Amino acid sequence: MLKVTERLAEQGDAKAFLTLPYEERKKFRLRTALDNGQEIGLQLSRQGVLRDGDCLRAEDGTVIQIRAGDEAISTVACKDPLTMAKACYHLGNRHVPLQINKGRLRYQQDHVLDDMVTQLGLTVKHETAPFEPESGAYHEHAGHHHHD
């Protein structure tokens, strides 16, 4: 089994790929397999979620690029910014990871959340797609805040 312990600061020349859904990209210790079937063991330091495009280096020097895998998600599209803000507020208030784009938001499928969003007057569409939620204000930029 190939041991992977290093995150690269920059994207490297990947020789292998690892496709994982969001829940597995949050783990720092994981036994899994590369897209080519080779078994690997992740033993990473706690530096946040692995993002689509991030690169890792295995002990043998192999550079591995992360790919966000398809998963069951709910997509809500809305042209009204106020209604969209309300949906983001209520979902965020429940600590739901959200992928927010202009006029659209996504979250991992959950019928209770789908019902709540529908009650706000929005339409939910179920899809299978990569999920890349917001990292959060305090996760990726810790130590970089300013007070005016």
C-alpha cells in the first residue's frame, strides 16, 4: 500500500488521481484506492478539507491530484437575491455545508432540508455532481483577520 503524507502547496505534475466525495475529503486518515485501483493510505496533517485540484505527494514521490467525486446533492436556483439569502441563512444556521454560486446553491441531499427550502418558496432539483462547499470564514484563512 502506498503511503501519502504530504500536501503540496502548489499543483504539481500529477501522475495519479484520487476521486473522493466531500465527506471523505474531510478525513486526514483514510485507507482508499487511487482511480487506477492502487491502494493508498492517507496520513495527512490537519490542514482543512482536500479540494478539487489539490495535490498530494506519496512517500515514493508520486504526485496525486484530488478530484471531487460525484454525489447526491440538492440544487436550488433562484434569481431573487433576498430569497436566496434567506435560504442560505436558514441552511447555514443548521451548519449545513453549502456550495454557493451566483443564483444557485447546493447541499448534500436531505429530505428535511429539501422540505425547508421548498417552504421558503424555492424549487429543489436532485442531481449527481461534485460537491465543493464553502470553506468557512475561520477554516482556510485563520490568522488573517483584521480589526478596523
